Amino acid sequence: MGSKTMSDRQNVPKVLFFLFIIFTSSTPATYASDRPRSTTCAEVLSILTPCGPYAKGAAPFPPSEECCREFNVLGHILSYIPGSRRVFCTCYKDVAPSAGIKPELTQKVVSECGYSLYLPTDPHIDCKRHDIPRFICT
């Protein structure tokens, strides 16, 4: 892998702003609507952004309140939106390793926030299987 260029570093704020816009335009009321909707990898990433430092091991535990609130949102999305578990699984497998996010720390963030939420973070899981374990959000 090559080194980051100045152009790449300048694009980070733009990408984060784009993800913020996507997230803020998708309020929890949207998730609770009667009509089915789907979720995207961009939505998953925007929700997990405040938890990134903890999942990378770059910030001390316990996670921030903002991070825990976002995991609560993620838990509801994964519990109620059809196909979202597969989207999360695929997105996590594609993005987490290159971003330095560790599966065991991701699970620790969830438990430290006080949730019983299983996330398919195992790098060997087959995201195409129909029997990806259910998510439990308490």
C-alpha cells in the first residue's frame, strides 16, 4: 500500500462531511417507518465514526456517550431493517481491516456501552449466508 498523499488528507473532511449529511438526513423516525428501507455501507460507517478511536485501540475505555448513542442507533437499524445485517457484515469486512479497526475491540465497545448486540465482526464469516446471527439490542 502506498503512502497517503496530501490530496488524500485534504479529502478526509469532505468524506466525513458527506457521511454526516447522509446520517443526519436519515433520522431514527425514518427507520421506524412502516415501509421497508435499506441501509448502506456509508450509513454504517457514519454511525460508527464516533467509535472508531475505541475500536482501533487509540482511545481509552469507556467509550464516549456519543459513541454509545450511535451503537444504539446501529442496533435498531440492524434489528429492524431487512438486509441490514448483511450490509453491516460486508461493509465491516471490507473497511475495518484497512482502517485499523479490530473486531475484538469493536465487540468490547458494544459491551462497554451496555448493549447485548452481536455484530458479525469475525473476519472469516460468510456475509452471504442467510443465517448470520440475529442482533439483540437491549
